Amino acid sequence: MPTPSNPLKAVRGTRDLLPPDTALWNRVESIARSVFSRYGFGEIRTPIFEDTSLFARGVGEETDIVSKEMYSWEDGERLDKEKLRDWWFRKHDEQLGSWEEFEGTFDYTVEIQDRPYENELLAFANQATPALTATLAAFEAPLYPPRADVDAWLAQDEPRDSSQLNDRSRHLKPVKRLVVPTGIPNKTEEWLKDDLVVEYAFGNFTKSSQSLTLRPENTAGVVRAYIEHNLGDSGQLQKLFYIGPQFRRERPQRGRYRQFWQIGAEVLGPVTSGSESPLRDAEVLEMLATLLDELGIKGWKLELNSVGSATDRPRYVAALREALAPIKHQLCEDNQRRAETNPLRVLDSKDPADQALIDALPRIADFLDDPSRDHFAQVLAALDACGVPYTVNPRLVRGLDYYTRTTFEFTVPSSGDPASGLGTQNALLGGGRYDGLSEMLGGPRAPGIGFAIGEDRLILTLQAQSGAPHLDSEMWEKKLDAYIAPLGAERNAAALALARELRRAGLTVEVGDGSFRLKKSFEAADRVARHIVILGEDEVATGILTVKTFATGEQTKIAQADLAQALRT
Ligand code: AMP
């Protein structure tokens, strides 16, 4: 039980973002939006939860994210209407003939009412043809309540589903029966008074529920949307960016949260749109360098690597397995597991004791086929031409299964260096190419490249690297244009009306309260605003207002018509 001494708190690993910090978040997002728009990106917003299989297939079962960090749940048991309907028709097969014959002759519905597991089967004839009338006559007697009962049911003051009945022509022959699956709680008694036919269905009529997951990353969702909306059909390269929360059950620490924000972008499309070109990789990296520079991030470092094509990777993984086999037992427990399940991840390991062994493992660069090698060389050449500095890191393979060819990370100076603000979490953003992801999700071929910036880490870095000229706190704590001080509660309404007028004219305005003494209003106003506008009885009567400018200490009388203009200065 929460008590005043033990109130409810935000869940571990989540946090509230409050003003004035949120002003910095907004500023960062607006700079990102501005950079993205200059490079031709449009915004995409995908749902925060998706079918679990999207991530299992897209991100990879063996990744840390999918194997242990996802927030997944079974989205409740559902009644399987189809199953119940089939059961019903099978049961009444003799009277009804086969379902195929029945179909098209009747409209039917098996409806679930608001209360769980109370199901109604309504059968309506949709045409009163002689053949149909004969068919109905054949099975009406044993199956349906006598016509008189139906009429009585319809004549009730508030017949249920009357709208549905009225919609249909007068030839309709409504039949109402309640099909109640046994073994699950139900409240049939309430229904019995309606002279319904109640039938108990035996068996399991629930559908195993859908497994849903809070998105741990956004690329899989973007590619799913690309496939679902046939974005490739235009033949154009799709350039999409997103800004939003992601969820991973990681051990929280500074710079690592369970709900964190990512600013990301994806460039993908059919091969004919140029989506496979190394130019795309270089353009994305150059855009990131521009974005970090415009944000004022100092000392960023770009590391990149090529993890090869879908055919290079298995050859490399086989060689890694072979090299790991004799030394595996010398590695830490985590790496021993990775050596079995996902040997590439061993390269990601930060365990200090394992570093020497890992450095001696085979390198992916020696396993690239000619097209991959050439692709990577062209990416590097384009970066050189743009003057974007980088380091090739042969161990950078990244934690997600979908990457092919170029992978990259931008870091800021690492732990121990106060300029980072990130502690040990020094990766600001990561990304790479994912040429086979669309096919893995059942879509058309759509090579692509993308990245995700950890927005929380970006903000921590900016805050630690204070002094970035356009991000200084003055800007966030900018004073309001005016503070309106009503004298006496009777003036409150007039104060709000005046504030409305000024705000509509584009000014930033705070309204005090008539119960404040003038001294208190002055103090409050001086803290938040450049001017105080005093609204007493005289001012309301004459429309001439008293305005004090704090910077100069000057106090003047200004006609209400001229007020907005005067307060702007
Ligand atoms: P990933 O999707 O794992 O490639 O991560 C991309 C970026 O998101 C990383 O470089 C981090 O900046 C950020 N990130 C990933 N996980 C977290 C987390 N748990 N908390 C905060 N930021 C994160």
C-alpha cells in the first residue's frame, strides 16, 4: 500500500523527463528533424507494441535483446468464434445439410456480448425465395424456437439487437440461440428469460492468444510497415526517420534505461532505387556527422566495419567456431555461451580478461567476397571525399542479427572522462546495413541501411559538455514577455481575458492571482518575466495599464491597444 512516507514511484529503469530538461530534448529533436528534412527523410510512427514474432524473426532469437530483454506478454485468451461456429454447424449437420450449402443462404453471426463467453448465434435468411422457404421449413421445427416465441422476443420493449433486425427486410426469419461453451464461466440464467434456445458446446473453444512485445528497437517495425504498405511499389528509395521510446529489460545504470528513446532513420527500397549502393551508406554516415556537429557534440568518433554478405557471414562464423573450440573453456561464462549460440557476439565482449584471446581470433575482413570488399572500399572512399573522419574496427559486429556489410557506431570519450557524461555507456548510436531483413519478414527484396541514436545518451553528453553555444541554458530558461498581476480576486477574470488577448498576439504570458499582495506579485513576476502588467480597478475601467520593465526599473502607463507591441520590446 502506498503511504505518504512510501509513495508510488516510477518503475525501475524508467524515469520522468521534466522541464527545463524537456526543452533540451525538444531542441535536440527539432535539430534532428531539421537535418533529416534537408536529406529528404519523412517521419514514420509505428506502434509501440508489435507481434513478438516480428522481433524474434527480425532481430534474431539468439540476440541478447530477444533472448532476455524483451517485455512480452500473452494478450489474453480469446474465444475462437470460427471454431464455435464450425462446431455448431457440424452438430446440426443433419438438419442443415453441409455448411457449404448453408453458406450464402443465410447471414449468420456468432456474437460475443460484452460479458465474456456469452455467445449468440443469430441466423437470418437474407432472401425469401421459395427454395429457401422450403429449406427453412425443413429444419425450423427441430432447431429454432417456435415462431410465436420469436415474435414475442421482438415485441419486447427493448429487444436486443433490434437495430440489426430492423435493418433487414420484413422477410427475415430471425432465430436466436445462445451457444455456451462449457468449461468456462457463463451467466446463462440472465438469458433464459428470453426464451432462447440454449445450447452447451463441449470442447475447448478458446484461441491461444497473441504474444505481443513492447518494441526493443524500431528497425523491424519500420521494415514491417514498409512491407505492409507496399512502400517499395513506388520504385523510389524510402527515407524514413522516427523518434520514440524503446523498451529493454537491461540492468539499469547511468545511460542505460529500460525505457529509453531513440532517434533513428532507415533508407531502403528495391535494388533498382539504388538502395544497395555504397553511396547510401556514406550519405547516412555523413548525415550523422553533420547532425552531431549541429547538436554541438564534441569529440565524437566513428568506428565502422563490414560484416559481409549473407554468404560471407556463415563462412566467417564457421571459422570463428573452429578457432573458438579449443580456447572456449578459457573465456568467461557469457562468452562460452555466445561461442555456442552466436559466436559473432564474442567479438562484442568487453570482458577485460578475454580481450587478448579475442584479438587473436580470425577477422571478418579476410572472409569478405569481392563484391563486399569493393562495397566497403567505396563507402570509405566516399567518407574520405566528404572529410568525415573514421576508424575501421574489425571487431565491430553489433548485437543484432540482421546486419550485413557496413556496420558502425559513434562513440564519445569513454568512462572516466567527464566530457562523456555516460559512464561506461559510451556508444551514442549504432547502425548498419540490413540487406536481407525484408525477406526475413516475408517481404520483397529491399536492401537498406539505418541507425538508432540513443537520445538519453545524447542529452547526457550535451549536458556534460556544457557550453555548446546554441544549447546553453539561457535559451531554455528564457523569460516570459509579461506577468499579469490582478489586484483583488474580482480582477482575476479580466486578467485571464487580457492574457488571452496577449497570448493570441503571440506573447508569452503568466497570470498571477488577485489574492496575492502586490509585493508578492512583483517578486513572482521578476523571477519569470521581463514585464509586470498591473491590473487594478482603474486599469480595468480606463483600459490604461501600468507596466513595469524589470531590466530598466521603468514604470509606464500604456493603452491596452498598444500593450502587445510595447511588451515585445
Ligand atoms: P541498438 O539498437 O542496440 O543498436 O542501440 C542503438 C543506440 O541506442 C545505442 O548506441 C545507445 O545509444 C542506445 N541504447 C541502447 N540501449 C539503451 C538503453 N537500455 N538505454 C539507453 N540507451 C540505449
